[in-house]
Amino acid sequence: GAVALWQAQAASRHCDFAALWLQKEGRSFYTIGSAGHESNAVVALALRPTDPALLHYRSGAFYLARAGQVGRDGVPDVMLGVTAAADEPIAGGRHKVLGHHELAVIPQTSTIASHLPRAVGVAISIDRALKLGVDCAWPGDAVVVCSFGDASLNHATAQAALNTTAHAAHQHLPVPLLL
């Protein structure tokens, strides 16, 4: 509980410090850190590691807490992304992207809330798959979590996702989504 939370938050902040140092050394060019978003680790620890997550690039503490839930050290994944390493598991060094199949973290760049509509679609698809009797990658009682920055809230993409969620809920369709 509390120890896992603190470890994820501290590790996330240390990843930020390392990214800044690497940038000064000319070994990294992506330094948008997760500082100020460390409490996202609480959300990760409140959910199951099988609940799909679509994360904002500042959700490093969530990612690290989720990794810890399954006994994985997520720091190397984050640092490979920061250094644009070719063997980074998701983007292959093209961008800092938080994602890992084993952690149910769906890779996203989260540019101006572009991942919110996808999160809504994933949430709606869980119950829909059950009703149709088709395979679904997620447990039938999964909750989809989607983090995003405050600057994204007034963007049209975010509004479309929120309106879709409200419309689906109005139609009494399950939308297990945590924003």
C-alpha cells in the first residue's frame, strides 16, 4: 500500500531528474516529466493490473505503480523512451510513450486528448463483447482508466469523448470509464 505508493512516486520523480540530466548531457531530447502528477500512482494501486489504462505522458507514477503490481520494474521502460532507445518496447525510440502489453497499458502519445475517444471505445467494447459473445482482451468487469492533462479538457477531441460517454450512459449502455 503506502510503501508501493511512495516508491512509485519517488521513482517517477527520479526519472524526471535523470531525463533532465541526460538532456544536459545531450543524450536525451524529451524532458517533459511527470512532476506534479505523482498522485496518479494512487489510481493505479486502486485498480487491478488487468484494467486497461490509456495514459497521459505525465502519468509516469501510474505506470511505475502498475508495473510494481506485477513485480516489474518500469523505470527501464520509461528511461528507454526518454533516451529514444531503439529497443524501447512500445515506440522503438520514436517518442516517450507509456505502454506495455503485460501491464494492460495501451500505448498512446496523448497529443491533445487524442486518446480519450479510444478509451471510450475500449470501455464500451467490454460489455458489447460480452453481449455478442466474442472474445475480449479485457475482463468483463474491467474499468478503463484514462488520464489526461488539464490543457486538453477544452479541446474538441476531449469534448467529443465526454459527449459520447454521456450519450452512451443516457442510453443505459455500460461505460466503465474512469477519467
